[in-house]
Amino acid sequence: MLLLSTTCTSDWLRPYQPSRLDGDAFSTVSGANALINHLSRALRSEVLGRSSNMKWAYEQSDLAALVNGSPRDWDGLLTPSFNSGNAPVRDFWNEAFREITRAAMLMERAKTMHASQAERDRIRAHAQFFHAYWYFRLITTYGNVPLIMEEITYPKLDFRSSTKQRIINYMIPQLEEAVQHLPPTAPAGQISRAAALMLLTKYYLLDGQFEKAVESSTAVIDTPGLALMNRRFGALVGANNPKIPNPNVKTDLFYKYNPSLPENTEAILVVLDFPGLAGGSATPGGGGGGERMREFLVEWYSGQWDQPQPEQHGRRLQGIGVRSTIDGPTGGPPPAFIYVPPIDGINQNFQILWTGRGIGAQTKTWYFEHSIWAGGDFDNDLRRTAPNWFPMEALVYNVPTSSLFGQNLRRENNSDTIRTWSSFHFNKVVVHDETRRPTDFNLMGGFQDWYIFRLAEAYLMRAEALVWLGRGEEARHDINVIRRRARAGELQTPATLEDVLDERARELFLEEFRRHELVRIAFTKAKLNINGYSLETIGTRNWFYDRMSRTNNLFFDIETGTPRGLEYGDGGANVQIWRMSPHHIYWPIPESAILANTRAVLNQNFGYVGYERNVPWIE
């Protein structure tokens, strides 16, 4: 009793729950550098891994549509409580704000860090870049969102929504400052001045500052050491890779670890993804590989039969005749021009080893697969020909019992042209997995480095800015720089915005966040009141929706622009319908975020449940 009376006090009973976030480790230069590496590594989820952010940026754009999973019916399913890998309404919000709060903390800590002024400026510039990067992604996803400008040191429950314009007005000078203090060059996986200029150009375009967009994109193009790759380089040069016959520079640009090689003068910002590398504080690399072959390839091993099929009208039928394609080790050989030698004595000569195992998650639109390649200008385009692009007819019927065994696929024999028939970008999708066991035929993808920013986009952003300024003849020259490298015919007339968007689609597949670039343009048109668009009515009429009506043939009859309401499925409970409305230019604010914000109103976007409870935005 005496012992207890002398050692126990009321302080022992008082709960200890500190509200201040522990960030002292990031008040030192070494700690700040570790956080910068973390912020760099966090970009991996943008372009790599299962259900990367890039995936849904295509499925909700003019280039592709989701055909396996939800939501296809945006009108019925895209709600504040919806969340899936195909539209991670909640998860992407949480991911972006997690990185924003870390960047904001680092911005503040850099001001008082015990280091030279140059070192503090460098650290702050990195934080400013990531802060602006994730906000660009947020406002082109959700529209008006809370603006976090400083470190949060307590559980904050009173966020309020700021207008997109307020966020843009804050980010532009932040990036302009960052450009002054970032290094002119940086190791692969790190941030350079050119990367900040690329992001700044996007903000200038968003804000309608087109002259400045020309200046900043030109500064990228003129950066010493940066140049388009016009010669072969990297691991495939001189190699005998039986899966990739006759590679060219467009093959090299996207092969495995070539994006991060020092000789790649086109890379500006690259995500590193090496096997066996944990990616700790000393490096921004590491990861778990990708599943690009699973998510961006069609389900080629299904829907192929040995005789013509009846009209589908979008419905998936049982099929008539003998199923003539199959994946796995029981399937027959790949196309005749491909030979895969045995590994450890096991026969590896199967079609799946050349193509990978797609699940038919998305299909490409007619606009992307056909319209932008029409005409003779693209007959020899490296981006549209082997070994970088293959039509489905390049595959063969590989079921030995089929009467068509070994022959090339025929479209008229396909029973599901929505899910199991679509061309594929071999050089950007098929990834050799060096960790695969010889007996594993469930190929989904492998480790690879990938671009966030590449120099080719700087030319196309400058071309766009010039088009906005009415200088289409100058813009034509920038587009032709890209076309000449691809061995395409040159544009002969002054460039239009359509020309720029077509070229972005040809050149930047799986690099640009396509949906967000379209939303960016829609905002600019509304801000400038072009063609009757306005910010006040953007939820009911906008250029994003209008463009989808002209290009996405899953949602619309693109000849008339009228909604199709296309049904797809087995005729029963599994029928899916493609529908969307103008207010889907922005995703709903997650219900979870609104409910957790108990001390203030977090506004909802127009068209979604909860909009009626909104309060004035912070201007």
C-alpha cells in the first residue's frame, strides 16, 4: 500500500492522446529527403500496379470504355458512396489528400529547417511540385475541393470547399517559385526543373494563360540534355528477343527499364519499379510489378469460334461451333513469326507467353482504334504497326482440335466483339516478367519503369497553346516533329484542337491521364465562355460531355451524338447499360469525406445527392 501511494498519481489515469501529428523527423535535411523519396515513390499508383489510376482515366474518356466491372452505368452507379478499382471515388480522394498533407508539411518545415538557404529552397521546391501535382489531379477529378496550404497539426474536421480557380491561382505562383529552385537535371525517379515546367504548363493551359504556356513548354523543349529519341537504345539493341521481332525506337522507349536509362534523353519524370528493391528512404524505386497485361488486353482466349457467328447487337452469346482459342499451357503455338524457346526443359511455345492474359476489362473506342488512323498518313506509322501495335488478326486459333488450328483469327467468328476483340499496343502493354516461374501461365505483367512526363508531350502542349492563340500554322510544326519521328505523314494544314487531341491519343496512350486532359480543356472553354460554355452551367452543359458524345461509341451514337443506352450481357440480371450525363464531368465528393467533416459543410458537386445542402464556396 505504501509503494502504491508513493508511485501512483492522477496523471497515470489521464489518457494520453497527442493531437499533434509527429513530423519532427522531417525537420532535418535527411528526413526531408526521405519524405521527398516517398512522395516520388507514391506516384507509382498513378501508372503501375493493379487498378492503377491510369486505368480509369481511360475507361472514362473518349479512348476507351469499361466492359468488365462497374460502373458502366454512370447515371445509376456513380454516386457519393460508390468505390471500386474502376472508379475509386473514395480511395483516390484519400490517396491524393494523403500526399497533399505530406507535401504541405514539408513546405512549412523547409522554411525553418537547419540548413543553408539553398537547401531549404530546394526541399521546399520539391514539396511545392508534389502539392501542385496532386491538386491538378484532384480538381480535374472532383472540381471544387478543400485547399490545404499549411501543415495540419491537429484532427481537422472543418474543411470547406474552395473553387477550382482559387486553387489554380494559388498553385501557379507556387510552381513558378519551384521552377527557380529545382535542379536542372535529376536522377531517374526524381524531380527536375523540366518536370515542374511540364506541370506548370498544364496549369497555364487550364487557366487560359496561353502565352505563358508557350513559354514554359518551350523552356522544357530547350532544356539542355533533353531531346526526342530518334535512334535505337537500351536493352533490345543487338538482343535476340523472339517475342519482339524487328524492334524500333518506339519499341525501345517503352521497354522495361529503358525509360530510366541515362541515354534516354526524352524522359522527364519516370516512376521506377525494380524487382527486389524495397524502395526505402534512400531511393524512390521499388514496387510490386504491374498487371498491365491483365487490365489493358482483351480476353482473347474467349469468344473465338471455328465458324461465323450471328449478329451480336452488343450481347455476349454462348457461341456456335468449337471454341478455338485457349490460354495456358494446353493452348497451341503463338503466331508463326514468334518462337519462344524452352525454359528448364519445359516447352514454352504458347500463345499466352506472347500476349499475356487479358481479362477484357476495357475496350477501345472506334475513334481511338480506327478514326484517328484513317487515311494513308499512318500506313507506316511506328505507333500503329508491328511490333508496337497488333490487330487481333495477328493471333491464331490455338486449340489443337479446332478445324482452324494455327490460322489467324477472323472477326466474323467472334461472338463478343465488345469484350474479346480489340487491337492492342504491344510495346506499351505486354511486359516480360523476369520473376515468372516456367510453370506459371497466368501472365498479368511484370516490373517496368514508366513515364509521368515525356518530352513528346511538351511539343503537343505547346501546339495546343498555339492553337488557342490562333497560331495553328506554328502548332502544325510541333505536331509534325512528333509525326516525323513516328514515320507518319505530316500534317499539311494549320493545326486545330482536334489535331492536337488526335496526336495526343496516338502518341501518349497510357501516359497522359486522358480523362483529366479533357476535363482541363472543358474547364478552360467554360472559363473563357467559348461556344456558349460557362462555369455557372458546367454541370448541365460542358465540352467534356459533348466530346464524349462525338467519340465514345459505347455511350453514344457518335453520328448523331444521342445516348445509346447500349445493353450488354446475358439478357438476365447481368445486363449492363452504358449511360452518362453532363454532370459526370466531375466525380462526386465521397460521402465518407462529407460525413467525417462534422464541423463544417463540405460541398457536393452538382447532380449528386447532397448538393442541396451546399454553402458558398471559398472564392
